[in-house]
Amino acid sequence: MEAREFLSMPLEEAMSTQRAIRRFKPDPVDDELVLHLIALALKAPTGGNAQNWEFIIVKDTWVKARLAALNRQAWRIYREISRRGAMPQADKSTLRMLEAADWLAEHLQETPVLVVACLKGLIPPWPPFASASLYASIFPSVQNLLLAARAAEVGAVLTTLPAWSRFLARRALGLPFNVTPYAVVPLGWPIGRYGPTRRRPVEEVVSLDRYGNRAFRSKRNSG
């Protein structure tokens, strides 16, 4: 089946049922499908239309193992902070998420494909908004990739932990100094399923004009 035949899902359905998939079957994902998902990622807007993306498709066992080791190092620290902080009060959904993240940390090197999203160009050290604006050139494309994966029923999740040390991630991937890794997206056929996600009601997170003015909440309640 051609890659395009996987992608007939309506956009609203893909957006409302997208979730982080962290457990993957070992079955390979076809190169043509992966390339098509990245081609859709490239349709995202980018700052100044620079189109300065670089995507690394990682299938090599050694490279995956190096990224997995970096991920485990960062995850152990994050997990310990979670355990000492919010973990004792965590609800069931949070506990399930942490268990899935534990699984991913132990099995990342077994994921069929890792897609590393990078930007080409030097990172300006100052002012802060200049470096922050770089995220606007890479994460819209990553979200496109995640939505395309959802529509194709391919499991995917955004993680930044394998790139916590840009020096070590660059060395593992053979990146030059002017190409910076920002995110890693594991891709594979999911263990488990996509489905509707539970989120806070929109009127509880939207303010009108000034923070805290929950005007839309009162309108909905009165309606």
C-alpha cells in the first residue's frame, strides 16, 4: 500500500485522538512511509521561510543505542525529581504515563525508527527571544510529523531527553557544529492504541484580555 493511502483521516479526528505512544512493536516501518511523513512535516511554516530543517532518520543499531543511553541518563534524573515531588500524589493516568516512559527508556534502542529533528544555523546567544524563536522553526514541523503519524496509525511521541547534551548527540549523529538537534521522535507500530484524549475544558484555560478573566466559563455555564 502506498504511503498516501494511509492518510485519509480527517484532521479534527487526528488532532482529537492524538496521544503520546511510547511502546512499539519491533516490526519495521517502511522507508517510503517514513519519508512521506517527513515530507508532510516540511509543509509546516518556518521563521522567515528559512526552511532550515534537517531530519536524521536513525535505523543503525549503534546510533540508536547511543541516543538511548543519553535518554536513560536524562530520564533517571527526571524520574527521581518526579518521585520526590509530584509522584506521591500522582493520579492513575500520570502513573500510567510514567510507566510507559520507563518502558520507552528501557527499549528506545529497539524502536524501529528514530527521527531526529534539527535546525541548521548557529544559535544566537543573545537576546533570549532570538534563540527562543528558533523553536518556532522546528516544532511546527514536529507537530506535523506527529499528526501525520497519527493519521497513518504509526505510533509516535515527542521527546527531547536524548538531546539533553547537544555535544554528545551531535557526536553520535555525526552532526557538524552548525546543525543542532532539538527533538527525537520514535516511530513504530504501536503496542496499544490511539484514542480520544481527556483535556481540561477550553473555558478553564482561556482568559479574556487579562489573565484570570475566565469570561468564557461564565458564558458557557449560563448558556
